[in-house]
Amino acid sequence: MGRRRIRQQRRRQPHRLADQELGIRLEIVKHKDDVKGFQVLPRRGGGKVIYLSWGEIDDTGTFTMFRRAKLWLDGVDAATAHAAVAAGSLTARPGLTDAKGQPLRAAVRPPKVTWSIT
């Protein structure tokens, strides 16, 4: 059996391992009236999300995704968003399991995630 891991998704591929203890640091920039970054993805109908991909890593090191969570940026309060743009980064600290102890999935908004610039 493989080892369970969580990764941030960049564009269409799970990228680096997310730091489950310290939070997930996102590099962001303001472009006109929009927030952009490698991990920030637009959704149809508006809104921006950060994907976290749960997967198993087998003995060869291959990551196979089995579940995904969407951290919605609409849950970031205005003061934190403004400070994050000035700092160039935003940190998410999501709870990583649901009420049944399973990996977090689907739409994730506060209080299931806290946002800060540190």
C-alpha cells in the first residue's frame, strides 16, 4: 500500500508537497483588478480556487490522485487580501480531514480554512 500525501496543484498537475504543519504558502500578485499566481486557478462562473490533491505515492514514487479539495479565495477577508497582495504571498491553513476523519474534499471555505499573510 502507498503512502498518502497532499500536494498543491499548479495549473493541471499536482506540484510540490504542501506543508501540513505550517500551512500552504501561495505566491500571489495583483494584476489590474485581479489576483494571480501559479496555484491560483479561475473557475467557471467567477471565483478563484487553490486545489489540494490527495494521493498515494507508490514504491516507485508515482503520485496517484484520489481526491481533491478546492480552497476558495472568496473566503479571504478584505484586510487580509490587501495585505497579501502587498506582501506577495498568502498562507492557507486548512483542516485536512472532514468530520469522519477522511481527507478533506470539495469546496473549502472558512471556518475549514484560515487565511493569513504569515
